[in-house]
Amino acid sequence: MSNIKQLAKALGLSITTVSRALDGYPDVSAATRERVRLAAEKAGYHPNAWARRLRKQRAELVAVPLPSDPGHIGPPHFLDMLTGCAEHLANAGLNLVIAPVPRGESELELCQRFVDGRRVDAMLLVRTRRQDERVEFLQSRGIPFVTNGRTESPVPHPFIDGDGFAGFHRATMRFHAAGHRRIGHIAGPQEYYFAHVRRCGWQAAMEELGLDADLCAEGVPIEQGGYRAALELLGRPDRPTALVCATDEMAIGALRALREVGGGAAVDVVAHDDLPMGAFTSPPLSTMRMTGENLGANFASLLLRAIAGEPAETLQELHGIEFVDRESHRRSALTR
């Protein structure tokens, strides 16, 4: 029996219960702890080296390094996710801590400090890069972790992500079906996985439709970045009639640019993230969001399973994307 998931299934227990029984937690009855121990011994199951070290010296902390650069975290849904995650981790005896990256220090250095000082049992990483040195470091040390987003790492790692490629491909196709032919894309920095895959979805749709994929401008993933990128696209002779924006914040900046150049009613806009503020923009922002209920609980579950030693290949969730239709994606219906 190679992993804790199979052991838990054979015993008819949850993975968390089996893990805590093997770790000797008193909230698991002595009879259950003994039953799990005997079953693990009989099956030849051995937790990974990191889990064994944790049983000897637990920090009882899961850290979330918080990037200091602007535009990395959408506060409302990010905090909701962390709250749900913290509640479920607390039930397993672990505390979730948010660790802002100090000025002058990189996220990698923060991870190294936490790991080398044995201050954490696991880590939750947000806003992943395509080539993410944090992921490579934690993999090299055998530290349990889960990422909010994917990477291009050749070694599998646990993650939860939305299918940005499919979402932006569909959004572009929807604009084409509505009659648009000059569909622009306001992209986030391409070193980030989310921004790259969303741009790839838009570009793939444009190529499938036989349309030029040159109406693209990149900016930082905040309102100012979207504002400047939109002004760049709107200044072109073949200005777009529709914009697919990498994030809601960038789209809000784009809406301001549209108002300033006097063409707000002639350009349709859709974005991604479903931030609450999007419902109160002018016009209300049409957007996309990742499907799934209680993502915080999902992150907590994956973290606990990673700590228990489950293979990374079994700890990957790719969620679908759904549209939140408001007004901004259909403003130009009478003016094209």
C-alpha cells in the first residue's frame, strides 16, 4: 500500500483521521490509533520523511507568503478563501498565518527562512509564476505545499486553479458570435502563469477564427495597468470593438480609458475574477469566475493530504470557468 489515501480507504476512515492517528493526536481514540498503526504496519505503509520529522517536532503552522507588489491579491475573495482554509486547518490542529514579504526580501528568501528555521509544517503559495523558484525550492526540500495556480514545473505539485485558457477562449468566441472582429486583449505580465494561459486562450481563439491576434497590450495587473493598456489599443487605427481583460482590476482601468476617449458605449468589455466592485462600475462589469464551492476547505484538504504524504499527482484540481454577465459585454450592440 503506497499512500495514505489507500490506507484510509481500506480502513473506512478519513485521510485526516488516519494522519492524526499516526501522529498520535489525543483527539483520535486510543483504539483507533492502534487499529491504524497495525493496519499501516501490516500494509507496509511508511509516511514520507517530512511527515516523520513533523511528528517529532511540529510547528503547527501553515504559512502563506503575501507578495508585496501591487495587483497580486484580490482582497475580498482571497480573504474569504483564506478564512475558510484557516477554519478547516484549525480543526486539524494547524494555524494558518499570513506572512507579508518584508521590503528588501524576496518571496523565495521568506520561504527559505521559514523552512530552514523549521517554523512551518507546510506552505500555501499564491499568484504562481510560470517558472516559480518558490515551488522548485520547496520541492527540493520535500516540504508539503499547495499552490493557488499552476506552474510549468516538470515535477508535479499540488494545486487548485481555474481553466483560464478555456475561459478566455470561450469569451473571445462569444464576442465573435456577437459580430465582433477586432477583439483585443489586455494582458497581465506574462511571467505569471494565470496571465500567460489567459492570453493563450484568447490568441488560440483568434487564430481559429482566422483573425489577427495583434490587438494585445500588456500591463501590471491593477487599474493603472489596464488603463494604460487600453489607451494604447484605443489609439491604434484599427482600434478594438471588444476587450477581453486579464483581471477585473485591469478592466476597471480600461473602462475609465474608454470614458476618457469618448468611446465607452462602442467597446464591449469582459474580464476575470468577479470582484464585488465589478457590480458597481459604470457600466457594471461582465466577468468570469472559477467554479467550485468553499475553495478554502479544498485548499485545507489538499494541504492536509500533502502533509500526510499523498502523491502530488492526486492533489491537483482544475476548475471550470463560468460567466457573470452584466452590461459591459453588450454595450455596443446598437453602435457597431
